[in-house]
Amino acid sequence: MVEAHRAEREDWVSPLAEQWPYLRFLGLSAWWAWIWLCYNSIEIMRMFPADQQTAYVLQMYLFSTLGIAGSMFTAALAWKRMTALVDKRAFVIGFGAFAGLSTILLGFSVVMGAGAFFVLAAVFTGAGTSMLCLKVGRLYGSVSLGDSLTAGSISLLLAALLYFVGIGIPPEWRLFYIAALPFVSGLLLSMGSADPFPSTMSGAGEGRGKGPVQHLYRKLVAASALVALTAGVGKGISSTLMDNALFAREGSIIVFCVGMIAIAVAWAVNRGDAVRGARQAYSALMVLGMGMMLGTCFGLDIAFLSVGKEALWLMFSCFMAYLAFRFDLSPVRVFGIGQGTYFLASTAGWALGAAVAPWYGEAMVRMGVGVALAFLVIIVLVYVFPENDLKRIMAWSVDGDAVGRRHGEQGAAAHAAAEMKESGAGQRTAADGEAAVPDDAEPSGTARAADPRYGLSARELEILDLFAQGRSANWIADNLTISKNTVRSHLRAIYTKLDVHTRQELLDFLAG
């Protein structure tokens, strides 16, 4: 009885989440505003000596991101247990509150002598906010690529607004404002159920097409790590050489530019084909990054490399979430490894940049650093993770087969569906375990979805026909003798390829 009541409480969706289902996706904004206020400004270090504030921001970043990376890798190892915990509201909100309390302790650590207490508080902020990152992966790994990029872009824009509110409120309240952001993020992220195709193993799948999918995932992680490394070098150099006022001013410019880029990404994704828009936005950001790195050779402040890094973090995170969505991988494991590697690479880059900083004033050193960083980005765009890899993801079926191999089967599947309807095989009875669905209620446009341009496999067309008739995922799994998670993965792929988001949109598509 207690377990049933607990499950019912966890499945409860607030009226606010029902009216604005994407509100919980904006939890990313509060968390990312916290990151910007901690790492791109000196607001959290206002109580420290003025001549040491920027140095302490650097140290805080190093220890905090190490805390994030360590927690993420630990979560990836225990992903099954962590998936169950991340789905609990109390767990997410509790860690958000823990991160907020650690932020306050960090701000007051100078009163307690800094030193070991400062390091411990910084690590705690990373460990606390890492759970928010896992929840972001869990949530964004339940929707299509276009939806996740749109929600993420809006979240980054809102994060920029929260950042400017943070630096504009009275100084005596800023630390508490920053500390409240992780808690607010936890509240928003835990509103409502994340998965549109819930099942007993929701979000804990082993995945389909393991070989090619995992190979592409490793490439994606490597690409995100290299980008984080390059931008980390720039941030390490700038934070070592700049005074407090310049560091804070350039941090504000960086946040403003990222907000504008977020608007551009949302526009690119929503002006037509979402995947094509994502590919174009990704390539444009990589080219922008290369241009800025070469620009540092001729006087552009290297701190501005963070603009590309922040925007590309959104792209890489949504790509990781989409792999989990499309192929039924565990979002906790995907984000644990991917984001842990990203933050670890960023930390290494910042440390490397701080080590190079004493010689950065020399023209040859500045030229060498800019060319080397640009070369790394070229390698990422051309070899490690070119934009065509996104096209490859869309071309695979959830079983790991190329769609091109399926085209010959699609016409046969559509023809079989038409014959089923004509022969009366489409008439369903209550004995099948579902409500009776008469033939004249079946959609007549299944053959329309068989158009090769949509790239549906034969199995996806078969499941589409049954699902559109009113069959549940459980019934389809039992009837086709496949697992429920396989059905769920196919349905996700169908929704993505047809660019629909609800069952009604699917029926409207089939009805022409």
C-alpha cells in the first residue's frame, strides 16, 4: 500500500506542468545562470580581498568542475540505480538545495579562513549541480532533437536574463540570489513526468544498434571534449591576466552573445527541417569558433572563445540526449560519461591556459596558441564529428540498420497494410485486450508514411499501422513478440521522422 501510494505520488503531474509541459525544460536555465554567475563573474567572491577575487574564481571553477565530473562518472557506473533516484522529485530538489547551501558556504568561506573549507565547498557545489545535469539529460532525452534544441535555446536565453538580473540586484542580496538558482532549477526540472512513452523500464534501456550507435556516441563525446578544452585554454589565460573589472565586463558580453546565438539556433531549428537546421547551426558555430580562434592571433580577446563553447555545449548536449531518445539508451549513462568528460576537459583546458598565461603576451606565443586551437576545431568538424554524422543518425533505424536497405521493404509493408484493411483483418475486438476499433475508424494514410523521403523501415510502418488504429504499446509488443522498449523506440523514431509530437498530430498526418 505504501509503495503504491509512493508510485502514485511520483507519477503525479502538477496542473502547471499540464498547462505548460515545456516549463520543466526551463530548469536548465536556472542551473546554467548559476554556472555563468559563478564562473563568468566575480559576484560570488565579493567578500574576498579585491586583488584576489579573479584568482579565487579560477580556483573555484577548477574544484567545482572536478566535483561535477567525478559525480557524473560515478553516476554513469551506477546508472540503473541513479536513474531511479533522478526520477524522484525529493532527490533532485534536495540536491538543488544542497548546491545552493554549498554556494552560500563558498561565499562566506573567506570568513572561515578559506583554504580547505573553500575547496570543500567548491567541490560540494559541483557534486550538487551534477544531479541537476543528470536530470536535464533524463528530461531532454525524452523528446525529439528539434524539441530539445528549441527548449535548450530558450533556456539559454532565459539563463542570460537571469544572469543580468543577478548582477543588477543590490550587492547584499546577490550571493543569496545565486544560491537560490540551483534550488529553482531542481523545482522546475522535477515538474511532471519526463517520458512521453512511459514503460516499466522507462529510460533504462540497453539501446539498439549498439555497434554503430556507440561508435558515434564516442565520437560525439570526443568532439565535445576537444571544444571544451580549446575554450578552457582561453578562459584560463584570460582569468589569469585580467583584473576584476575587465573579467566581469567580458563575462557579461559573453553571456549576451550566447543569448543572441540561442535565438538564432531556435530560429534555424524551427524554420523548416529540424535536423537540417541543427546541422547548419552546428557547422556555423564550428566555423565561428575557428574564426574567433584565428582572430586571437590579431588581437581578439581569447576570453571570447567561451561564446562558441557555451553555444556548442547546448548542441552537444542535445545530440547526446537525442541519441538516448532515438536508440533507447540510458540518458543517465549517456550524460554521465559525456558531460563528465566535457567538464573534465574544460577543467584541464583552464589549468593549461593558466600555465601558458605568463608567456601569452609574446606575439609568437599568442599566434601559436590561436593557430593550434583553430586546428583542433578543424579536426573536430572535419574528422571527429562532422555535421554529416547527424544525417547518419537520422538514417539509422532503431534496430541499427540503414534506412536505405529498408526502402525496398517499405512498399511491401504499405501494400500488406492495404490488403489487411480490404480483407477485414483490421477489425479489432475487445477479446484482443483493447477496446473494439471498427474498420471505418482506421486511418487511411498509412501508405502516405511509406514514402521513402520519410525513411520509415518496414517494422516502423507495421507498428505505425497498429498504433494509429488505437493499439497500445503493450498490445503491439505482445502481438509482434518484441519487447515493450523496442516498441517504444520505434514509436520515438516514427514521431521524429514524421515530425509529429502527439498521437493526434500523427492521425492528422495520416489523414493528409
